[in-house]
Amino acid sequence: MEDRKDSELKRFCSRNILIVLGFSSTLAVIALIAVGLTQNKPLPENVKYGIVLDAGSSHTSLYIYKWPAEKENDTGVVHQIEECKVKGPGISKYAQKLTEIGIYLTACMERARHVIPQSQHRDTPVYLGATAGMRLLRRENTPLADKVLTEVTKSLSSYPFNFQGARIITGQEEGAYGWITINYLLGKFTQKLRWLNLKPNRDHTQETYGALDLGGASTQITFVPQNNSIESPDNALRFRLYGKNYSVYTHSFLCYGKDQALMQKLAKDIQGTNGTLRDPCFHPGYTKVMNVSDLYKSPCTKKFETTLQLHQFQIQGTGNYQQCQQSILQLFNNSYCPYSQCSFDGIFLPPLKGDFGAFSAFYYVMEFLNFTSLEETPSQEKVTATMENFCSQTWEELKINFGEVKEKYLSEYCFSGTYILSLLLNGYHFTADSWKHIHFMGKIRSSNVGWTLGYMLNLTNMIPAEQPLSTPLPHSTYVFLMVLFSLILVIVAIIGMFIFHKPSDFWKDRV
């Protein structure tokens, strides 16, 4: 009787164990099928390349980009593999020596020829975009600007790449492409997918970053404002990227890049002097002689031009941050605003919103001042205190401490740092609170932050208007889950077979 009860109990337990194992096996099979159906990650079979030349006001840089050919419309797959800085000034400075442009571009174009496989040369597009330096030249002398572009086209067309043209991009384009670059590299355009239901999670649409660009001749601010409210149609751009509409505010301030802002300040301050300018934006002990004619060469300084009874003037540094800031603030005209809110010079500026990436000269100056190596952006008060101390250092002391830095750049860091603070706080109206949302960026995932990547993405149509299909799991997670569920199936099958064929051996020590 006792043996009979034991036998029935064993059969009962065996049946239930088999049911549980069978249910587990079924779940494992379903999970395997779900993962297999939702995760399709083929290995890239080939790659493509693209070249963009950034012809800025002070220099030209060449960037080479690379991406898997099968993933052209997927975010984050394009990355920079090479940067080459062309030796010499910006191309606008070659207006009077056009025949030298070909030699000027040779070294970097030859570098591109070696980096990109020869078999890919014919299919590699080359773009050149000229910015504020050429915009100023075109304003002053359009035929001469056209001749510069003609020579650039002639030079770049001689290489075995697919040259797509050289053109002067607008300030609005420069701002927009910088905004696209930052948010593309940060992955802000695509919506996060929720696994199992495999639909975009619209509750987790990512907020985009604003873009702050500072060059030698212009500066741009671009961001998506609150409620998409843009009172000035000239400052509004609309994009549809990855299935979402963006209403973007952007403005480019020509003549307010750091180099042209300095020229404006000097042209303003030299008036009424006897040829000696005691300048608080340069270090104590620093002296420099400048030609008056060089000061008024730029269209940016024409409004300050007066008849001076001298051909040269001397700058004598006094190194005072507060006085330097007061001199810089006179460049921003805040006397009128035809809108509810303005930046300066009567230009509409909506209330600032969200995080901002500050790049180009914003980053380079802050990097020199050692503000980019920290995890968090230092407070406005700390940056101001550092600038006060830095500007007060003597020129001799500075040359000893930073002897490896080119003298022209070293001499202007006091002005540049003070100008950046003045522009952000008084021009764009960042506050002590919103300052914390500025992130000074040089690179994101090995790609330089700037307008060039956004420019290429736009011209190659690599950002789709609609959300592309993408895998919801990283490849490593996909492999891990496949292996895990496969092991579960194998273990379940072995245990099931053992229990089914030898139930008495399984239970003899358990009942």
C-alpha cells in the first residue's frame, strides 16, 4: 500500500515537473523567436567616404567622414576619421594671390588621397563651404569673391574625387548645420524604442541641444525655443528629421566673431587718441604696433572709420578684466528692440531653453583656460574670477608659463575670454542659472563639433524625414540573450528526458 502511494506521488510530481519544464521551454522558444524577429544586424559589407572643407575666415580645415554603406539612414553611423588643417590663413586672404590657392590646398588633399582607398576615390564626394570671411569679401567685392571660388573649384576638380562644388554658405545655414551636427552625434533625433511592443516611445522623445558657434568673423546661436515661438520669420527654420518636426530659431551675427570683434573694439577705442592706446584687454607689459590702414580694411570696422592724422598706432596692455569688459559691451547695441525680447542690434531672441553645446572658438579658448577638462561646466563666478586673474598677469610672466603657445594667440586670450563671457551673458542673456547648461565641446565620439558634418549629411540626404526602422537591442545584448535562451532550452531538454525515462531514480532520494 505504501509503495503504491509512493509510486502515485512520483508520477504526480513527475507530471507537474514536466508541465513546468514544458511551459518554460515554450517561453524560451517564444523569446528566441521574438528576439530573432526583432533583431536583424547584418555586418556592413562596405563603407563610403565623404570630404568637407571648412573654409573659415582665419583658416581652412579638411574633414574626412566614413560610414557603412548599408546604414546610410541610421543615426550615429557617420564618424570622422581624419582632420587636416591647411597651413595658412583663410581663403579670403588669397583674393590678391589667386595663383597660390592650388598650392595652399595641396597638402591636405594629398592626405585625403592616401587615407581613402583608391577604389573609393571616384565615389567620394568633396564639398567646400566658405563662411564669414568669404561673406565679408563678397559684401566688399563680389567679383573678387567669385574669382576665389573659381580658383578653388579649379584646384579641387583636379583630384580624383567626386567634387560637388565650392560655395559660400549663409550664416543661417552655418547655424543650422552646427545644430544638426551636435544633435546627430548625440543621438537626439531618434526616438527610443521599447522592447516587446517594438514601437517608438513618444513619451521619451529626446530634447535637442542648442548650438553656439564662434568663429573669427561671425557667431551663431541656434536652438528649438519653448512652444516654437519665433516672432521673426527671418530667424525661423523648419526641419522634419526622423519622423519629427522641428521649428528652429537661428541667427548669425556677422562681424561678431572674435577676430572681427577685436578689430571693432580697436577701431572704436583708437578714436581721440594720440597714437597710443592703453588697452585693458591686453596684458601689462604687452606692446604692439599696428597700421591704421589694416584696422579699417574690414567692412566690420567701417562704421568707426575717421580721418586720423597718423599711419600707425601702438597698443600698450594694462590688463584689467572689468575695464576690458566695459569696452567690449559698447559693441553691443541694446538701445532698441522691435520684438518682445532681443539679443543685441535689434535682433529677436526667444527665451533660452535647454542645454547648449558651445564649440569652435568657444571651446578652444575655454580649453586654454582649463575649463573643458572638468566633468561639469564651472560656474560663471569661477570663470569670471579666473579671467580677472589671467588678464592681470604680466606679458613676461605669461610668455614664461606658456612659451609653447603662438604669440598672437597668447596675446589675445584675455580679450577672447572676456569677449566670450560678454557675448554669452550680455549678448545672449545667459544667467548664472542657465550658464550651467552650456557645455563646451570640441569632439563628440571622435568627430569634431561644427557645421561640416551637418552640411554633408544634408547634401547626401543621409538624414531621412521619417523614422527609420532600427533594432531595439544592442548587438551584444542580442547575442547574450540568444546564448542564454539556447542554454535554457538545452538544460530543460536534458532534465525532461532524464525525468521521463528514469523517474524512479530521480525521486528515490526526494520522497
